Amino acid sequence: MRFFTFIAALLLTATTFSQNISGQAYYQSKTTVDTDSFGGGREMTEDMKKMIMERMKSMLEKTYILTFNKNESIYKEEEMLEAGEGRGGFGMMMSSFTAGDQYKNLEKNQILEEREFFGKQFLIKDTISNLEWKLGKESKQIGQYIAFKATAIKKIDPNDFSMARPKRNRDNDEKKEGEVAKDTTKSDDPMDQIEIPKELVVTAWYTPQIPVSNGPGEYAGLPGLILEMNIYRTTILCSKIVMNPNDADSIEEPTKGKEVSRSEYNKIVKEKTDEMRENFRGRGGRDRHF
């Protein structure tokens, strides 16, 4: 009871400026990768693993800026000068599973998200993920703000390859005594080494001191700005907040790309991925167009 009374007091204090609230929140996103989970990972030397992680760093560590007001926001990756080999090969494929600019309208419960998939632009139009958040009593200090813990279960579309993760070798995990373990890392198809989970646990830390129901990426719906998130191997942490900035970017709906629903986009990705798998297996097949 005292916990909810404290939350109410924070919200009441923040109400004085909530109608005209605006700001920019800077987030650092970092994703870890277990190189041992991939085929041949256990045979790689530590120097090889280090080299791979260094080359993937630009894809696994990013900075984003959330520009927000009471009802709207735009979430963009901070522009950085690309060095090295650019976005060829694996880098291009990985970038296809990463969202571009994301616009949210809380009043309309709408999200617009730019995506580039193998050179073609798409504009995904969807409703905001209304997760069933469970508010906890646990709290911690993030910068100058008091943040409270909330958790939710996120259902994953079976065709959403952005949520793919290394597949566990269940044949080895479940083998009976005396049986020889199967080596499932010998498949020629790299897609056989990943799986898309049915659901994931999402953990968020929000502050009622900034009374906007917003957060990084697609996430929203808590009684305060989300300052930190943990989704599987990805951690998103707010490193700086500027309230009521004079030089903030305007919040505008993105317009670039062919408009599709989330399910339509995931279907397009699956079809193209299946085509790539067929070609990889050496069965031929003509390139299809979107």
C-alpha cells in the first residue's frame, strides 16, 4: 500500500508540468552474442572470437535518441560515420532485421516504423505493443531519477526473424545414458542453427518523475518514461535526458517506403529468407521480386 501511495505522490508532483512536457532521451543499446552457440563456435580460438565480435560491434552497440512529448515520439538511431567495409554481406543482412525510425502516437495507439529489407524500403503501420505489464516494488536510482521495475511476457510472431537466436542442441541435452550425442552443427544451412522463441520476458525500469507513457523503440504503456530495458541478450539504458530542449528535432510521422502491416512485412521477410535458404542449399531457383 505504501508503494502505490509513493507512486501516486510522484505522479501528483509531476502533473504540474505534464501537459506541456517534452524532452529527448539518449539510449545506449548493447546486445551480447554467445559465439559458442553457433556451429563451430567451440572450435574457434579466443582470437577468432574477439575478431568476430569486433567486426560485429557496430551492429551490436548503438545509440538512439527518443524525442518525445505527452502523446507523440520519434525514436532514431544517432547518425555515426561508418568505418571499414560498410554494409556488405552479413552486415547488410543483419541491418535488414533492425528497425529504422519509429514514430509512436500514444493517443491513437499507433506506431509507424521504417524498415529497409535488402534494398527495398517499407513503412510498417501497426498498433503499439500493449504488453500486460506487472508493476513491481523493486526500485533503483538511474541518474537523477528513481526507477521502478516492471515485467511483461512478449508473444513473438513465428516469422519475426529480428527475434531469432541460436538454437539449443536439445538432442544433446536430452540424450539418454550410453547414447552418442548428435552433432547438429554440421548442417549446411545456417538458418538451421537459429530459432524464433514463442515468447520472451521483457524487463523495464520506468520513472514516474517523467510522466509520459513512452520508452525506447516499440515499448510504452507504463506510468512514466522507460529508462532501462532488458530483452533476452539486449540491454537498452538511458544515458542522458534533456527536458524541454530548445533545439529538439520536430516529431513527424515517417513516410518513406511501401506501407504494410507488421504481419505482411514478416511474411515478406520469411518468403525471401526461404528463397535464400533454397539457393544456399544449391537447389537453384529464380530470384523473386517483392
